Amino acid sequence: MSMRQEFVKLVKVVKTFKKVTAVAGVSLSVNKGELVTLLGPSGCGKTTTLRLIAGLEIPDSGEIYIDDLLVSAPEKGIFVPPHKRGIGMVFQNYAVWPHMTVFDNIAYGLKIQRLSKDEISRRVKEVLELIGLSGLEDRYPTQLSGGQQQRVALARALITRPQLLLLDEPLSNLDAKLRERMRFEIRSLVKNLGLTAIYVTHDQAEALVISDRIVVMNHGKIEQIGKPEEVYKNPANRFVADFIGVANFIPVTVKKIAENFQGIVVTEDGSVIRCTVSSRLKENNKAYLLIRPEDIVLYKDSPPGENTLQVKVVHRVYLGNINYYWLNYNDLEFRVQTSPDFEVNEGERIFAFLKPDKAIALPE
């Protein structure tokens, strides 16, 4: 089995702006050829982390390595400027020059490198084909759609053949359908070219689609790092569970923990729920039971056994392929997704079965 080669490494990196700590001792490794997403709400430190890797910000402390080269280490007086880091960067606002044609926008980095006209021409043609903009080289950005402008920004980042591609919310200005298509295009492009890429977004669906691994950030710190399915199915805490996907939380008390972290919790009204219990919980701890909308089965009559709650239907929304229900349980509202065949009316009392292999008790 081949060892994965570490390509980008951050060691205890700190960055403050006045009295606000934007990045609070972040340590992170990205392997060669990996596409890693920094995900979190506004102000969580994800863009600042990306800018520190790019060299657009200087850290207060800590070390940053790119391909084994130490590029930032304030304590050692080391700072390699952005243009010497071998990176390509794509910004949220495209940052294409309106007075230049598509060709000149893309060729700009190569002209700085003083390559021959023939070589520039060849490489621009190559990258235009790659991103599906052949034949548009003489147009100006104002004559392009938002998606085409974003492709120009991507082409300009790729033309210099960077070893590392950094993308800062590159799709947030596009409409929903185009954004969805561009996610797949960017992932496929990065993989086909064998690039290492770090992608910043606050859109959890985007992160799930595009990433090899997701780094969930909050208040300048990393809450969890993992593959998309791992972060979705086994969130480290309530923040991660709530941020990735739709989550229902029910207050419970841990009654029993058996082997493999399987256990029993009890709700405030005494209902018994079998579930997985976080390794950070002990018996008699207060906790929150996490259950996703797709992991609850609704019944009109009470099914036998544990893991069943009696609930009242508050709202029903028909979404074509699914019915979406808002339910009330002990003054707590939670959401359930069912097939469109299951229909009950608002105000009815029904039963919700929580799948034991999908429910997880998390620390408060």
C-alpha cells in the first residue's frame, strides 16, 4: 500500500485582526492530489486560513508548509510571497479584468513569465478547451454569463500549471442550477489534472459533493475532519451535526452503554431509545439524541417495542419525490421525510420510529 504524500501542512497557525482571533491554532494536513474543503459559517476563519496558505495574509504564529517548503514561520522570520508559492487562486468575485479579452485575461500569468507568443497561444487554447470556452477568446467579460466568467477565472488559475489550487467560495455568485453543475465540473477538472486543491465554502451540499475530506470550522478552530459520509453520519458534536445536513435533536439521559458504543437513552417523558452513544459520554450524562429526517419512519398506529415516540403533525409539505413533515413531540419540533405515498393531515397524532442504527447520542 503506497503512503499518502503530505503536500500542505499547517502547524498551530494563529491569526488575529485587532482583538478578534480569526484562526486559533489550526493544524491541518492535505495530501498530494486531494481535494479538501474548509466548511463553516461566516466568520469561522475558513477564508482567512486559505489566505494564509496563499500568502495573502501573514500569520501571527505557527508554520505553513507547501510541498515540504516552509513558506510562513513568523518566529523564524520566514515568509515566501504568494507568487513564489506555486499556487493558483480562484476568488468569489471572479476578479477578471473587464478591459481585457478572455484570451488576455487567461494569458496574463504567462506574459508575466515572459513565455513566447506561440507557447502562450498554445497553452491558452489548451485551457480554453479544458473548461469548455473554445471560440470565446476574443470576447470581453461583460459579454459572458456568470458561469462563463467563473470559468475564465478558473482557466487563469490553471494556466500557470500550479501545484496547488485554492478556491474561495467560487460558485456563490452563480444561480442554483449552474452552481450544481459547476461543482461536478470543478471536481472532475481537479481530479483529471491531478491537482491538490483547497476549497472554501459555507454551502454544506457543495462540500459533500466536491470533497475528498471536509474540515468543519467554527470560531477559528477545527471541529472535525473527515470524509463527507463520515462527517454526515458520525458528527463529532452538535455543531457539526447541525451544520451538515438537517438534524433533529431530542434531550435525553444516557442510561446504559454497552460494547461498540451501543447504548440506551431515555427521553424526558421516559421513552426508551436504543442508539449509538458518543465515546465522550458516560452513563447518567445529559445528552442530545441526533436523528436525521430520513432516518425516522412514521406509522399511523403504534408499532411495538422501543424507539417509538407519539407525535403530533404540525405541518406537511409536498415536495414531489418526498413528503416533508414538521412534528411536535413534548413541545419540541422536529422534521421527518417520507415517501409521497405516506399521507397524514396536520393536527393528527401519529407515531415516529427512530432507527436505532442511525440515532446518535451527542454531548450537550
